[in-house]
Amino acid sequence: MEFDLPRAAALLVLIVAVGTAGLIGSGMMPLQTTLMMVAPSMLLFGALAFAIGVKHGQFRAAHA
């Protein structure tokens, strides 16, 4: 399966949604804290890691 930007973004959102649902379902922290602090930070970290991974992949493809 080839990953293009829409599929990769959808996969990132799906992973964050599953993680957020798990935190909400387990009752580890209040709902407002989970939705206002944890979910956005998970999305930001995922997007940052994705961007670094793309740049690293481009570097490896160019210097192979």
C-alpha cells in the first residue's frame, strides 16, 4: 500500500483518536484535561515526527 498525504494524515488522526478514546475510557484523567491538553499535544507530536520522517526519507532516497 502506498502512502500519500491524505492517507498518512488519516492514519495519524486515527492513531490519536484511538489513544484519546483509551484515555477517556480508562478514566485516568478528567475528560476536559484529555481533550484540551493531551489530544492536541499528541497531534502536534505526531505531525512533527511525521515531518521529520519525511525529510529523513527524502535524504536517504537522494543519497542512496
